Amino acid sequence: MFAEDEDNRIVVEAQQANYTQNFERFYYYHQVATVETIKSSRDDSFPKTVYTLVFFTDRHSPALGKNILVHDAEMKYLVDGKVIKGIFPYKHRLFFIFVKDPEGDTLIPKACQEWIKAIHETLHESVCLDDFDKPEILTLFKRIEKDRDCC
């Protein structure tokens, strides 16, 4: 799935990963998507931010109890790891999202946990709407139900 917000100069690409696919593969996809935003060798600055979301639906996070892992491009000083501001104006980010155990990560914000649970439940084709509070999720489920009824 691909979405672009021209006004805010953001590109979001979402992919589903199976168990056999490795992290490096999606890192390369993310790098390619980032480079593809550059228009020419004369204008080689990044014109927008790229977010890549990779959803692992059938495996647990390699960091037990942490369902959202992020890789981003930040310039840091070698000695203390402090981020140097202003070098990369667009913060490209690669998200690895693990939906197999939605309640396994109790530290992420409730909104993130609710989205992970929604994705998890749709994979099992059984959703209890009473389990969700976010209006965006409820609207999405109603839209899916409406689309399913018309076919």
C-alpha cells in the first residue's frame, strides 16, 4: 500500500511480511523508496520524508515485548551518540510492526496498541467492535463490512 501527502511532503509505504522475509530486505526497499524521491543528480536533496511500515503478521518481535521497532536516519556524534540537528531536514523512518501478539507490548501508547490489535483481529476475520475506542478504527471496520456486503 502506498500513500503520499503532497502538502506535508510525506510518503508512506506499507508492506506485509511473512516469516521467511528478513529485515535487511525491507531496509533496502526503504532506501530505494527514499532515493527515488530525488529528481536528478543536480537536485539531490530529499524533497520529502519517507516512512516505510512493514507489518509482520506471523512472527513475534525479535525484541520480546516490543511490537514497534524503528530505524531512522539521524546524524550522531560518535563519542556520546547525541543527535546533530539540522543535517537531515527530513527524518526518513522504517517501522517494523509486529501484530501477532497485540497485548505483548504494554509500553506503547494505547492508540498504537489498538491499531495493532485491529490489524491482528482482521487477519482472523473476527472483530469485536466493543474492543475498540478510536473512531478511525471503527469507521474503517464499518467501511470494510459495507464493502464486503456489496460484493
